[in-house]
Amino acid sequence: MDFIKLVNSLERSLNGPLPGRSAQERMAPMPLEMERFDEHQMINARKGAVLMLLCPSEDRKSIIIPFIKRATYEGVHSGQIALPGGKKDLGDRDLGETALRETEEEIGVSRKDIQILGNLSDLYIPPSNFSVRPFIGYSSEPPIFEIDEREVDRLIICSFDELTDEAIIKKKGMNLAGGYKIQAPYYEINEEVVWGATAMILSEFLTLWKEIK
């Protein structure tokens, strides 16, 4: 995969119509929480952003995307696999700045080295009452990662080729708090289960990618 060609193709597509809900639903846990698509909930929710960062590997032979495994803490997203990101601070001019700042804080890639290509559709996350905007960005140089151990348990690197391989799409039953049972489609990345909101974001990205291949 040619890096410049990928970046240019994504930038054009992100400036057009997005797949949105239909793509997100493909990787949504079942039974489907209709709250996730409630515009009223999105408007009143806390605001946050995440970043899917495309960058060359150290040897420049592949394109990689960093994910994080969140540290263990008292919260609904403890220990989950996610894209770098977090809540909007008062000092952030917009959600794009939130995504860049949080990425720099969590995995050490300077915001000055990242170019934003555009964003995917907002997604509401009921358990934490967040409306999250996923951004797509790139770094033209292989990044030097430095994780914040207070927030990040470890860094998980996924190649673009692996992410676009449909063989990593799987499904499993899960027992949540209160005895609630769901069937969750997920992406298996480096033997980790990537499900929920992150999987729904990836589903929209990959749907968009299939349309421009």
C-alpha cells in the first residue's frame, strides 16, 4: 500500500458523505442500544474525540495504526482497547484539538507531527454519556511512542493490512454488569478483543475504505 496514495484517497472521501449509522451498526453489540443513535442524547452528552493515526512503520515497509489498552481503573472502559483520545477540555479550540492533545498525552506523538484528514460520524456511548468524534490523521515520519502509564497499560500496533483483513472479524457472548448478556462482534487485533464503540468506529472507517479501494 502506497502511503501517499492512501492519505490522498482518505482525505477526499472524508470530505464527502460518510457511511454513518449503517456502517456503525454492523459492529454494534446486540441487542442494539438505540440510545447510541439518539441525536438528543448526543447534543446533551459530554464531548470527546479519538484519533486513528496512520503512520509509516520504523522500517517504512508498512503502514501502522496505534491502539491503546486502557489502564485498570474504576470506570466502565477500564482495560478496554481503544484509539487514543479523551474528553474535550475547556482550553481546546475544537474536538480536532482534543484528539491531537489526547494523542500526544497518551502515546507521546507530538501534535505538531500529525495532520488531520477529516473525521468520521459522531457516536454516542451510553455507559459513559459521551458523544465521541473520531478523527483520521497521519504522520509522514515513523513516530516515537511514549505512553502515559497512568492512562495506558500498553500500546498495540496494528498494520493497515491486518486491519483490512476480514478474517479478524469475530463474535462472542459477553456477560456485563447486572447480569446483562450481549452478543458482541469484534476485531481480533494482536490477540486482543476490540469491541463496542471502537469496533463501530473501525467499521465505518473500513466501509469508507472499501468504497474508495
